Amino acid sequence: MTDARPKPGGQARILLPSAVIVVLAGLWGALARLGYHVPAAATSSADHGVLMSLGFIGTLIAVERATALGRWWSWIAPAASVAGSVWLVLGGAASAGRALLVVAGVVLFVTYVALDRIQRSTHNTLMAVAALGWVVTTAFMVAGRDVARLVPWLAVFLVITITAERLELSRTLGITRTARKLLVGAVLIFLVGATISIWRSQSGVRVGGIGLLAMTLWLVTFDIARRTVRQRGITRFMAAGLLAGYAWLGVGGLLWLVFGYHVDDHVYDAQLHAVFLGFVLSMIFAHAPVIVPTVVRRPLPYRSAFYGPLALLHVSLVLRIVGGDAAGSQAAWQIGGVLNEVALLGFVGVTASTLFLAGRRMPSVHVVARRLRSPAAAGVALGLVVTAVAVVFANSGSSSNADPMSHHDAATGTNTVSGVTAPAGATTTVDISLVEMRIEPSTVIVTSGQKLILHVTNKGHMRHDLKLSSGVRTTLLNPGQSADLDAGVVTKALSGWCTVPGHRAAGMTMNIELASSASKNFTGNAMAGMGNPNSEPSANDAISKDLAAQPSSGWKPYDAMLPPVRGSVHDVTWHVKDVVTTVAPGVTQTLWTFDGTAPGPILHGRVGDTFNVTLVNDTDMAHNLDFHAESGPPSSVMVEVPPGSSHTYTFVADRAGAWLYHCGTEPMLLHMANGMYGALIVDPPDLAPVAKQYVLVGSEFFFGPQGGIGDYAKMAKDLPDTVVFNGYPFAYTFAPLKAEVGDRVRVWVVDAGPSRSLAFHVVGAPFDTLFLDGSYHVKPSDAGGAQTLPVDPGDGGFVEFSFTQPGEYPFLTHVMADAVLGASGTFSVSG
Amino acid sequence: MVSWWSLVRFIHVLSAAVWVGGQLTLSLLFLPLLRNKLPGELRATLSSSIGRRFAFYTMTVFLPVQVASGIGLAIEHHVTWASLAHPGYGRTLLTKLVVFAVVLVLSGVHGWLHSTGRTVQARALAVTSLVGSCVIILLATALAT
């Protein structure tokens, strides 16, 4: 590579700026992959890996080799590589761009063969093998294979090329034949791993990891860097870059060996970037002072400023991989990722400015240098670093700075679809919607052998894409954008997910199932129960074998006791939370709750009291709070609270009653049936004191899949699995409400529904007082009594009664079908 | 609509404007003039007494006003400790608070460096904290949108 032929670097001067365009596009795409909201990054995000490793680094290597060989045709390699990459960036047909990349790989291979014929050497042979890695990668891409499965072959190209260059540079230092053979052995292990990965990704990646570790060991043992790091100036800079790179290669090897094949998660991120940033980029930084002058035919004087980007690269990579991937901090991952980009761009900038300044008269360099060393410049630079870190952190985790008081689009769609059965036929197209944070329908059922096309539309307000386990994927779609995803002929069950980091874990997954196996081969996810009101209840829903079974030992009943009134201003803060709860024997569901329970907390006050209820939304979905006791236009009094925000609802209770409060965000049926309701008790004036006051909130549950949310289809068809008082079937049969003989008992009943009325009745205790619709229908002084308190959904009232003898007195809704489904309990009366 | 809370916000913004504006005016207009027009000894005395006066104002007026009005505004905005971690408003506010703390520390270190005669480093830190102050304003603007 130091063989400088007397030929002007004209081609290089055209190709290198183009490579810079490619790297900018690749980095732009990386921003989108890091979860930032950047415009027009669809293609460059999907092709980020190819653009960076082949379009940018591959082009650099090809330019350098073409310069070394000095034959006109060898320039086809970098030219085709740049052309193919730019074609991909501009959104041209992917197959054409990939085909150009294949051409580039083949020409690079032939270039190596030609170099090897001029001078037979192990390093030239190894580099030719490495170029085959480029050819294999791009050929499989043309055949439609997903890049994630080709990572080992991309690594064959880059890691072996670089390792062989180290061998080349060490040739004057008397590397023994044995050492040479050891390196060939290490490379062979890696090649075996890459070859296995064509058929078996899991074991291939693991064997590849062993190969990477073997190469690391060889490099650390035989490379001169270990000695030269003790020298000064450029030699030391290069050695530092090399040794840091070797450390990352070792880390990468371990990650490959230990975790095997991963895709689109944090392990994948770490596996990839330890090798491709930590090793490859560091090696490129280290070699730049040697390679760049031979390519551009200009001196590149060493400057200590080269250390800046190198140090930033490694520090930010530690932040990204240790803080982000391993410790799970999204902010660390994003900041680290952006700083990775800053490091690369910084290096390009330092190199370019050094080349530029080296061409000027020397004094001007010193003037600029002195300027750069002034305290004001240092202060501004430091200040800009503070600015960058602050802005990146402030913007992390969201696509915009949403004011907590502003109205967001509801995160839920109003027309959600769950299981869709694709009609039989040769080819079917199924509409798929991507919203935060789910994919609808979550299950598509096809007959085996059917050709399936998914018409994917991003109906959310963030960017999303859809990738199937077969490897096909859409580009990153902007809100409102659509794309057709050809799933091909489906012969086995597939899964799908959004590859935007974090979205898969947050629930953006789907399944494509075969008609025959759909019923038994279900892989549940939390959102699978989202249903279209018109669809049939899912066969995957959880079932309670015995609603009246003894609750498990950890179960605690909801406290039915009415809390006393404290003061006339009621300040409370509730957190809206998604809580996985046991809602019936053997059935857990993800309930959406006000402050962790369904029903939510009981509010108790008197007429004229002020209620300040602060809602803090800790979920990924918008919710709101509708107090039936409140008046005013819903849009201003029932303000929607976006995820991560809070709002305080303030109202004065003008009228007495047993009021319902609930979430009124659409689809309201789903939000209510999934747990978002509770009771607000406002005492009428002159309410007589009684011995015991209880609150019973009636409601229905519609079981979705185990651990998931309720089944919307059942809600829409009014097919509850259980009807309950205070959130659990037969709760007070197992934990009876207490009373003593002669006690006056007041029971407040609120019906949260969503759809069933109830007729509250206590067996063996007629009511002498009944308050409903804001007035007394029966009073103790009346001759008549009441037998049921009939409460419609969204309504409430109370009854009073007393027990004359000790014993067990069942209470229930006299809608007997619902009593059997769980809406009953017991008063245990002692003497 | 002008309410009592807008008065608190007004005080918060006005106080910040005086502080950041004061720093900018001193650093960009006044001190360069000082450097060009005054003889060395007088210049050093004057600039360090200006610095001390500004530090005194910061500690006795600016900081108490800013912290008190800031806490008030946070309460009015229903900011909780937990909400500071939330993406969006909370995280932007948290960043602003952290940068504010950093700027105060930097100003302190600047004063110490200056008093111990390390004027070059002191100047660098002065500029850093100046840029940092501008970041605070930027983040405050982001909060208001």
C-alpha cells in the first residue's frame, strides 16, 4: 500500500467525495435507526449497514487497492460501489443498486488476484478471500436475503481485509512462518462460521465468534502495536487506535460466541457495532495517516487533534454498548450513537482540514492553530459540547417536545382489528396498520401455500416499519405512508415486528398463522386481544375453569369500606398505569388502571367540596378522566393526558350522588371494560351517620389472551366472561363484608358496566332506605320497603338496611345470569 | 391572560434575562473595550471587581429569585420528581436544571481560577458558562412551545 505509483490521484478525488456523500446518507439513516425523527431517511435507514460497510469503507478500500495496482479496470470496483450506494440512497430499484455492488465486489476480488500475481503473499491471498465476503454478501442481497443474516459475511470482508493489512505492514518485522499459519488458521475458523451461517445462523454466528476471538489473540500477540505504543507522535497514535480496535474485536467475538444470532435488538446492536465501529472504524482511524497520503497524493502531517475523534469514538461506543445495550438506558444508547457519528464526522473533518492546511504556506497553519488554542475558542468548543449533549438528552425518548397540557392524538385507533383470516385464493392482500405501540391486526390467518401481500400503512404519529421473520421488510414509513410487503407463499407460521428500537418490546408484534394450526399454535402477546367490534371473539382468549374457585394465596380483595370525608378540598394524585392483574381464578390480564387498581380509588366528599385530581399518565397511551359529577364541554373539562404528561382536573361537586368516573378516551368501550373506572361518592346534606358504609362498583371483564388486554370483540357483543363487584368474581364470598346485628349498613352501588345493568339485592335484608337518581325513593318513615337497587351502567345510588340476627347473608345482582358469572358476595353478621 | 402565575413567570424570565444578558454584555461588549482602552493594572482591577460584583449579585439576588420562582412554576405545572424522567417536557426541564447547575459550577470555578491568576483557563470557562447560559435559554424556549 505504500507503493506510490507516479499517477495523479484524479479518480480518487472524484470517488472520495462521493464516498463522503454515501457516508453522510448512511449516518443520516443511522439517526433514524437511533429513534430520531429525521426526514427522508427511509432508504438510508434500511440500507444503513450496507452503505456504511460497503458504500463507504468498502469504497475506501477499493480506491486504495486500485491505486496500488494502477490498472484502469480496477477502478471499476470503487466506481461501481459508489454508484450502487448512491443509487440506493436516491431510492432507485434496490436490485439494480445491489447488482452494482456485486460487480464492485467481483472487480475487487480480481484486483487482489492481480496483486497476488505480481507479488505472491499470504496477505494478498487473505484479502482476496475477504473480497469474496463482499461478493457473497451482495449476491445474497440480490437474492433477497435480509442483511441481518449476512452480517458474518460483511465481517468476512472487513475484518479479514484489515487483519491481512496488519500482516502486510508487519512483513518487514520478521513474522515467522508459524505465526503466519496461525493467522490463516484463525481466519479459517471465521470462514467456517460464516459458511455455516448461510444455513444455520445460530451456530454460524457462534463459530464466527470463536474465529473473531482467535484473530484478536493473533493480532494482540504478533502486532507491533504493543511495542510502538510506547513511542511518540504518529506512531503512538496509530498504535493506540490499533490496540483499542483489538479490544473491541475481542468484545465482539465474545458477544457473537455467547449470544449467537440476534436480530434488531440490543444484543444485535452491540454485536454489530463492537466489530464494525469499535474494530473497523478504529483501524481506519489508525491507518488514515498512512493510507490517505498514498491515495490523494498529498502529505497528511500528523496532528495531536487526531486523538480527539479517536477518543470520542471509543468513549461513545462504551456509552452506547455498556450504558445503552447492556444497562438498557435508551438515553445512553441514543447519545452514544450520535456521538459515534460525531466521532466519524470529526475524523473526516480533522483529516480534510489537515490536508487543506498542509497545502497552504506553513505560517498560516500556525496562525490558525494559535487561534484555535485561544481561551475563547476553547470555551466556545466546550460550550458547544454542552449544547450538543443537552439538546440530545432533552430530545431523547420522544419525537418532539410535547407540552404536557397540549392535546395529543389519541394513541389508540378507534377502529382496531384483531384476528383477520385472509380469504383463500392464489394471492391475498391484507391491510395492516402500524400505530403506537401495536400492529393491527395482530394475527393474520392464511391457508398454507397462499401468497400473501401485506398492505402496510403507518397510522401512528411516529415512524414505523414492519419486518417479518422471513427477512422481508418495508422501508421506514412516515406517518400516513403506505407500502406493500410481499410475504411470498406462506407455508409456515411467521412473526412480524417493527424494527424501530424499543417498539418490538413495547408490543409492536404480529403473527401470521396457518389456518390449521392457528388455534393451538398461539404465541400470545399483550396486545393480541385488540379487536374489531365486528370480528369474532378470539379462540386464544384466556378461560377461567372455575370462576368461583378459591383465589390464590396472594390475592387481596379491593377494600369496599367507604373512606371518611377529610376536609372540603380534595387534592389527590393518581398515576395511570398498565398493571398485570389476576382478574379471575387462573386468568391474568393487563388492566389499564387509575392508580393501579380496577376499580380506581374511591373519592368521598360533600356537596360543595372542591376536587383537584391530578392524573399522571405513566403509560404509552393517551387517557382522560370523565367525572359524571362535572359539567362543561368535554373537550375542555375532560382533557386528554398524553403519555408521560399530567393534568389536574378541578371541579366542585354541586350535587349529591354515587357518581361514576371513567376514562373517556376512544375507543371508550375498550378503555372502560379494561379497568378505567371508579366511584365518586358525594354525600347528600344531613346524611345520617351509620355503623358501616361500603362501596360496590359493578363491572364486567372480557378476557383477552392470558396476560393481554380484554377482547374487544366480546365487549362489543356484550359477552362478558365474568361480572364482578369491585374487580374480582365472588370477591366478598371469600372475604365477606362484616356487620353486627343491629348495625345500620349503607351500601353505595355504582355500575361501571360497560354494558350490564344490575339489580343489587341482599338476601334476607330488605332495604328501608333507597337513594337513586339524586333523591330518596324509600325512607325509613315510609310504609314501603325496597328489594333491589336497580342501577344502570353509568349510574349509582345507595341503600340502607340492618340485620336482625347473626348469620351469612348473600348479596348479589338479581340479574341471575350475572350473579352466576361472579356478581355476588356475602355479609358476615356477628351477634 | 395575566394571572398571579404569569407574574411569577415574568419574574423568572426577567431575572434570567438580566443574568444571561449581563454576562453577554460584559463578555462581548464591555471587557473587550476594557482590554483595548485601559492600561494593564487598572484593567485587571476593574475586571476582577466587576466579576466579584456580578458573583455577589448572582448569589444574593439572582439565585434565590430563580430557585424560588422556578419551584413555584414547577408546582403550578404539576411537575413531579418522576415526571422529570419522562421524555418530552420533563426531560427537557431536567436537562435545563442540570445545565443550570453545571453553569453555576463553571462560574464558580472561573472565579477561583481568576483569583489564583490562571487567567487563560478562567477566560475559557467564562465563555463555556456563557454558551451554557444560552443553552438554558434554548431549553426554556423549548419548554414554552
